[in-house]
Amino acid sequence: MSFISGFAAAAAVVALSGQTAPPQERAETLSRVTACRAIADSAARLNCYDAAVGALDAAERQGEVVVMDRAQVGEARRQLFGFEMPALPRLFGAAAEGVPEIDSIETTLQSATQVADSRWVFRLADGGVWRQIDSEPFRYRPRAGDAVRVRKASLGSFLMTVGDSRAVRVRRQ
């Protein structure tokens, strides 16, 4: 299962140290854990915690709940740079405070292929695949191992620089 389809298929919860989502947006298994705090009797509260944590652990192991720390959220944002995910607005939004927004990525070129319309498809070392979308000729001869920088541009577009080339407008595939 791919990284994106795994998130799209699962009911995801992002749990960050010291931060919680509003109760109506929490997974039921996480809500059960936090509800145990309201039990006054120590033995009953412990039994509640044991049962709720067991259910949360089982849900996480089965992929029904995804728990991520700030470092994992940052890495996921980096891997998803260039993709639009309107169906998951909270996944890396407000719940990820303290994790910097990514405006560009730097990696290396794995391969580049010129396709039939004289545009290029770039495969990056981080696994990303980007397609040239502008019609300007790309005169630089890309080689595996070249430094690559992809940055956000205007109106939701992205610009890629390979080695010493001029920037080309690209879209994530």
C-alpha cells in the first residue's frame, strides 16, 4: 500500500506531544483513553486505562489509527510536497503546530526521461516523480546524481532547478 493511499484508506489521528485535537474530531479509541481521567475511583480508572490503551494499541497495530510525532509529521510533509490532499485538511494542518511549513525540497536526480512532447519526467532520489508542464525547451542535459531543488511558485505551481539549469515549471505525479 502506498504512503498516500494508506492515509486515505485509514481513519487517521495525529497525536503530538502536548497537543490534542478537538473531541469531535478524535478517533473513538483515543477518546476512550482520555475519558478515563474522569473516573474518581483509582482501581476503576486503572481498569479503564488498561482497556482503552489496549484497544488503542490494537487499532494502531491494525492500521485503523495512525499516531505520529512532530518529526514524523515533518518527514511526511516532505514526502508529500507537491501533492494536494483536500480530503485530509487537518492531517498536517493545525494539529501540526511547531512543524515548519515546507516551501522547497532539495534532493538528487535519480533519472530523467524526455517524453514524446519534448517535455521531461524527473525521478528523484526521494521517490518523487515530477513532470515538466511548461512548453519552454529544457536545454540542460540532466544526469543521475545532479542536485535538484523544487520550490513553491505562484498560484500553486512548482519550479524545479536541476544542476545549473534554468527553472522549469513542474507538477508532481
